[in-house]
Amino acid sequence: MTEDIDYEIDPENLPDRVARDKPLGAPSVVVDDLHITYRVFGARRGGTTKQRSSLWDKMVSLGRPDTGPITEVPAVRGVSFVAHHGESIGILGTNGSGKSTLLRAVAGLLPPSSGRVFTSAEPELLGVNAAMLPRLTGERNIMIGGLALGLGTKEVKENIPGVAEFAELGDFLYLPMSSYSSGMASRLRFAISTIRTPEILMIDEALATGDASFRKKSTKRIEEIRAQAGTVFFVSHSLASVRAMCTRALWIDKGVLIADGDVDEVADLYHAYVEGRTDASSGAKLK
């Protein structure tokens, strides 16, 4: 499991740590006993299997290939927490632990199987796989992304030079995105997502391909969002980045919230777990 920790970032290349003494504002996100369960068609080990036996199910499946039993796979199980304006929260966990599922549920992209999610504003989700159009130029993608964020055409056009400069595109601004490196595309996604200051920004591994210089710029931008009473969620496998960019951390394991508290305390618990020195049951929730 040690591949989940980023040991490749040298201390001198880490971004400056965000300020820790900022007073917090009102709640921005409330997650109450959230459960997310995926339904998988076909036989599979694990999970809870349900046979389609009702008349309605039989009528719906009539004439269709038999997909076998339905397996229910719990991805998030009973997670509850409250986030406040001015917080930057890292979400830690190994592959398949439910980090991205939790983030997508809070962003409103996945409906809860049970439980509730309340937000003070519409969250903006930024991810490595955010929708971009590879056949269009960077300039056109900035225009489309800005319009999707609710900006006017004139406002987006005024911001194109600044976005291109932040993303370090150079002459690639006028080339199709299919010609971009993964790092260049990642930088552009981040720059587009932060054209305006969102009240709730959710980042899913978006900085994984950025170099040291871009990590520092991104951290500064995140701190600007926090300074304007925004809330930032950051999912990453890099413990170093989470420590540098966040004030608080949530540790998710097999869909369960194991620890919630100061970023350094939770990161230490998680580090010990992935190195095999402790198990998940030892991570008491922190307050």
C-alpha cells in the first residue's frame, strides 16, 4: 500500500504551508450519515447479492439478456462531518477507499443511497479527468469552461490571457489540447476552474502532474480562495501535498470515516497505517 504515499517530493520543492490561524466561518458543507452503494449487474464475490424476483423486474428485463444477480457494493458507509468557510480539508485513503466517491457525492454528482448532504453553495469539482475537448484549442476550452462556470462571454475573453499565463501554455494556447502533455492539461484545468473564486472548490488529484513551481502557485491560489471565506476539499495520494495545502484531514478506509482532525495528526495516523505499523481500527476520530 505504500504506493499511496508520494515520496518523490523533496522538502525544498514543497509549497509553503497554508496559514493555520485563520478563524473559521459558518458551516459550508454538512454531511449527515452518508451512504453510497453501487449496484453491479452480474455475479460477483463480496457485497450483497439480490435476485430480481418482483413482477416489475421480470417485466423490465423481458427480452433483455440475462445479466445475472445484482450485487450491491458499499462505497461510502455512514460518513458524517461538517466543513466551515475558511477550511482546506484533505481527504486521505488508499485506492478504492471511497475518497473520490465521497467527493463526487458532496459535489452533487452521485445521489446518496441514504443520508443527506447540505451545501451553502454549488460546489465546483476539479479533477484530472475533468471534461475537456481535445480537438479544440486551449483558448476555446477556456471559453467553454468559463461559460460553464456562469461567466459572460466578455468576462471570459478578458480572463483568457491570465488563465493561459497561470497554466504556462505559451503558444500552445492556440493548439489543440490533444497536443498537450498531461501536466499542461492538468494546469489548464486548474486555471479554468479558478477563473472566479468559488465558494466551495473540490480538487481530485488535479495537481498530481504539476511540477514544484506549479504546486506553489496552486497552493497560493487555494490560500486566496480560503482567504475569501471559501472551502477547499483536496483528494491526493501525496501526504506531503496534503500537509502543505490543508488545515484539516479526513481519513477514509473502505468507505468508513476513520479519523477527522488536524492535518498533521491524521496524516501521521494514515502514514503509520500504510507502512503496516498500525491498523485502521486504531484511528480514533479526532476532534
